Amino acid sequence: MTFLLRRFGAFRKHMRPNEQVARDVAGLDFSRDAPAGGAGWQATHQHRKGGLYRVLGRGTLEADRSDVVIYQDVQGKIWVRAVTEFEDGRFKPV
């Protein structure tokens, strides 16, 4: 799934206007230079190894319909993880 999110930028030029509006309304920025760690960025969770992350939302993995958490690190990288893994103690709310 992370691979798909990284590749999302390559498909932006093919997006229809209504898809662009939906993405903007959702407040998700999948660009490589997504702002993070600056003004307005606030961590919601801390990984057991110390990293800080902000949950952007939840979704469904197309391949098997499993629930996922979409989250961002301080550097702006977008991550996707199964909800079961995210909630198994690896991440604690801050």
C-alpha cells in the first residue's frame, strides 16, 4: 500500500477535477513535500521506538477489504498500516 501512495503523485495529472476537490476537502496531501513538523502539525501518536506520527485517517485496503490507518511522520512521509497492527501497542496516543 505504501508503494501505491508513493506512486499517487504520478497519477495526479490524470485526475478529474472532482477527484481533486475530494482530495482537497479530505485535507490529505500525498505530495512528496507534504508539510509536516511545522506550524499546525501536531503528533497524535508515538511509536514504541520514539517516532512521532499524526493520524490522517482510516481507510480500506482494496485487495482484501481490511481496515487500515493512514498516518504521517514528522518528515512528511505518508504511511499505511493495518488497524490491528496500529492498535497492538506499537503506537500510544500523545
